Amino acid sequence: FQMVVKLGKPTKKEKFLLLLALAGACCLAFIIRLFSVLRFETMIHEYDPYFNYRSTEMMVENGVFSFHNWFDEKSWYPLGRGVGSSVYPGLMWTAGSIYHFLRAFQFKVDVRQVCVFIGPIFSAFSVLATYALTWEVSKGNNGAALFASVFIALVPGYISRSVAGSYDNESIAIFCMILTFALWLRAIRTGSMAAATTAALAYLYMVAAWGGYIFITNLIPLHVLGLILTGRFTHRAYVAYSTYYVIGTLLSMQISFVNFKPTESADHMPALGIFGLIQLITFYNYLKPMVTSEGLRQIIVGGVLGSIGLVLGGAIVTGKIGALSGRLAFFFNSKGAIPIIASVAEHQGTSLAHYYYDLHLLLLLFPLGVYRCFTDLHEGTLFAMMYGITTLYFTRIMVRIVLVLAPAMCVLGGLALSGHYYAFLPNLSAPEEKETSTIEKKKKEIKKAAAEGGYPFKRELAAIAAFIPILVVGSFVSHSIYMAREHYSDPTIVLRAGNGKLYDDFREAYKWISENTEENAKVLSWWDYGYHLSSMANRTVFVDGNTWNNTHISRVGQILASDEKTSYEMMRELDVNYVLVIFGGKIGYPGDDINKFIWMIRIAGSTPTGAHITQKQYMTNYGEYRIDSRAPKKMRNSLMYKMCYHRFGQLMTHPRAPLGYDLSQNQEVGDKDIQFEHLEEAYTTENWIVRVYRVKPPANKFSGK
């Protein structure tokens, strides 16, 4: 406990205990993320990670340069996709490097195993990075840094995207982000160009890893602006930001997907603006001793500001500086977002329940940490406050930002808990005075406390104050283990029912497609499953999770929302061979295509060619979304409805329910005799979760005469 309240350089014994505690936190961060491997197997989770895994395999087999020149003909047919210029390659670089390193030392691993364990490995690295960040924020408080390290190892908001198998960009990007922040504060503290350069290198890694780098791009300039407004801007900050911005921007432009965005996109303009502002401030301070007239100084500075304003205004008017990107604009105008962005589950607002499940104890410690930062305001605590408050604000718009908020919560939580012990532990370790009478002792304590303006029974209260956080932290550990085991470790491709039963229909269907369809077959599905089809079934798809072409996705939505005859004409135009839908009516799976269909309709009608498709056409007169006999004719004639409920009317899903009862919608299907003219059922998995239909070739138009 002494190390918790002690500031400055630790003793050798304390260093050993500190290293031991950090090693334990790293092991804890790694182990708690292995439930998916222990309960299932070493498999990739979700949707996007399958594209990342496929890309990593391609890079390992063919080399980095071939990967960056790779044009993927199996995705976005007939357009294709230039992968090297449309992906953040940091994740693939990292996994490929680890794979080659292990193989060089004769470790018999394959690419899939490396990809599966990337999340837990970098979670352990994040523990160390969080320690460094909190140490910089608190000016060397080892106790606060240690608490924050334990929190980041356990916080469910971070576990959700870093479990074994979650091979997504965020699995390494959070480590890169925390490391960049820690090195930035070090550069601010030392005023060293070398330290600022290391921060720029960490920023490069972050840019290569994840599109969320734009948060760092704008938070660090915001921190500099805060230093200026609070009168804490120094020459050290000038050297740090100038070096960091120039080197970091030049390095980030080496990533193909970023290219010239730092000089053209409005997303990056705040960073450029702050860079220009600090040059003006430094120039003004330089002029002060040289120019005696205040008016002359103002004229010079005004002229420089006016010139900069004219240049920026001209760049905006001529289109040299573009608008905010779609997802960043979504933060400021979520209601005006296009349906393809609004439809993504992780782009919805964050509920209070979600805050509780993903942050738990840290919700209580957050305001205490902010208060402690206010009482000891300097460069580090100002940064921690700005980091926490800005991310907390944006989480109300997009639940995905809870992942970015989690490290800030851990840092502020560490400061709060350390401050709590700093206030009470000295009383606990204070020496007792020897008294012959307990009553006289208590009376003396009360009189002494009243005289000093304090409070009596300090040792007793300190013991209680030290014990209560232990109970609360224990509850936090238990909650985190529960969330990791029950909510964040189930792979998407293997469904688990409440009774523990597993449904492996996805892999069953993809295996069937890979073995029973032509190698050049084109499979149409909603964009969620594109990465699965191209990775596991090795077939050409029309749309996938990249969602770069809203028009193409809208066309797929139009096919699924139209009647069979109209859909067939569009499918012939696109050369579709098979259509795949996900259906959960038999087992009560709520994530099926019928539940997503309302978004497909909205996206289908978001382009000029699909403007005739409106959500109202598929709803009842009372605005209800139904699949029973009260469903509108437009709904029951749609290709999606017919593919999901073909032959379903003769199926018993529950002993007490009528035939054709959808356990997901809790309704009896309205049309029980569905027939196709242009499609035929090719395969339906055991639990009806995946249904595949073959598109018939056109009938012979010749009459024989």
C-alpha cells in the first residue's frame, strides 16, 4: 500500500513488486480473453476479421509488394476492389511479421493461429502502454499507473474487441493509440524533438492500423489549444507539436489509403490550423522585444492572419479542401446520415445499460478522476480530462466509441482510486499513542480533532475507506470475467442458444457452397456476409463489409426488396448464379435477414434507381412491420420474404404453435404456399439458418419455327 501513495522514484524492492504486479496484469489481460478458444476452437470471429485473415494469408504467401498491388476480382463483382489502396495494412503487417518471426525460430504455427491470438497479445501490451500514459498524466504516480493498468486489462469495453479470434483493426489500434498519447505527453514534458519523433512514429503505426486515427489527429491539437487557452503553452509544447505534426503528417501520407488526405480532407484541418496558430503565437512572442509599438505588432500579426484566412478560404471554395468524411460527419449530424451508415449496429447511440455493462466501476470513478485533474491541473491532467470528456460526449452518438473511451476511463479511474488511498492510507499507518484508558484515549482524540479542524477515529475510518474499494474492485473483476465469458467470446459463425446448444449452420453452408458450386460462381447476399463467402466459400461476391459503393449495395437491396420477376431481370444484368439469405425463424435467431430487411429497404430506396422503393410500402396501415397474413402484398411478394419462407409453412417449430410459426418474429407466416418461377432451392442447412437458391438460366426464346 505504501507504493500506492508514494510519488517519485521507487526503491529496488518497490521496483520488483511493481514489475511483478505489471506482469500479473499482463497475464490477466491475456488469459481473460481466451474463453472463446477454450470453449470453441481457434477460429476467427465476426465478419470483417475474415477479410483481414484472407488478406494476411495473401500477404504471407505472396509478399508485401504483391499485397499492396492486389486487385481482388472475387469481391464487388463486376467492379472488383484494389485492396492495397483501400485498406489499413498495419494489422496484416503485424500478424505477418509475428508469423515470420516465429517460423524463423522453428515454431510450427500457421497464419490462422497468429491471427486468433493477436487480440490477447496486444491487450497485454496495452497494459504496459496504459501504465506509461497514466504515469505521464500523474507525474510519476506509480499507484495510479498500476491501478489503470489493472483496469485496462479487465474493462469489458476493451475486451469486446480484443478477445481471441477478434482479428480486427481495433485489436492492435487501441495499443497504438495509448502508446501515441503516452509518448506525446512525454514529448510535452521534456520538450525533446527525439521524444516528439517517437510519438510521430507511434502515430504512423496507428494510421496504418485503423481509420480511427483521426481521433488522435484531432485530440492532440485540441490539447494544444487547451494549453493555449489556460496559459500553459510553453516553448516545450511548441517544439513537441511542431516536430510531431510535421513528421507525423509526412509519415502518415506514406499509407496508400491515406495518401494526401492530411492536406485535402476537412477531417485533418484542425491539426493544420493549430500548427499555424502556434507559429503565429511564437512569431508574436519573438516580435515583442524587437518591435516597441503595440499597434505595429498587431498590424503584422493581422496581416499574417488575413493571408492565412484568404488561403484557407480559397482552398475551400475551389474544393481543394473537401467535406468531412461520412462517419465523422455522422457525429455532428447523425439524423442526416445515409442509411448505409445509420444501419450499422455499432453506429447506434449508447444506452445506459451498455455504459454499465462495458464500464461498470469506472463509471463511478470517472467523475472523481476528473475532479482530481481539476485540483491538480497541468499538461497531463488537462489531456486526461479532454480525452475522457470528448470521448464520453461522442459515445452518446455511436456505441463503437466506448472502445476508445475505455482507456480514458481506466486512466481517470486509476487517478481517482490512487487519490482515495492517498487521502486515507497515511491515517491507517499512523503510530498509536499508548493510553491506559480507552475512554480517555477517545476523548483525547475527539478534542484533538476538534482543535485541529479534523475528524476523530481516523484510523478506523481509514481502515473502512481502504477496505470498501477492495470489495468494489472485486465486483468489477467478477463482472469483467462474466462479460468476457458470456457475451464477448462467442464467435459469430457458431451460434450458441441459451441452453448451450450450438448451431454450426454457417460453416456447413459455406462448406457446401465451396464443394458444390462452380469455382467462378457469383453469390449474391446482403453485404454482412460478403467477407464470409469470399474467405470460407472462396466464391465471388457482389458486396461486402467494405461498403465503399453505396449504389452497388442499394442495387442488391433493390433485388431483395422487389418481386421475383423484377429481381430476376436485375440478377441477370449482374450475372448472379446463387442467392444466399440468413433465416432465424426455426430457432428464433434475431439476427437474420428478415430482421435486417427494413434497413435493406431504406438503403434500396436511397439512390435514384431505387427511389420507387419506400419503407411505407412494406408496413401495415398502422405502421407495423409484420410477416403474417396482415403483412402488405409488397412485403409478401418480395424476393427476401419468399426465399426465407419457402416451404416454411409446412414446418413445425414449436409443439404449441401452428405450422409455419416464426420463432424470431413470433408470428405465423402469412403465405404458406410459396412457389418460384426463376429460382430453385439449392441447399438449406440443418437448422434453416442459411438458405441458398440457384438462379435458373433464362428460358429458350425460340419457338422452333
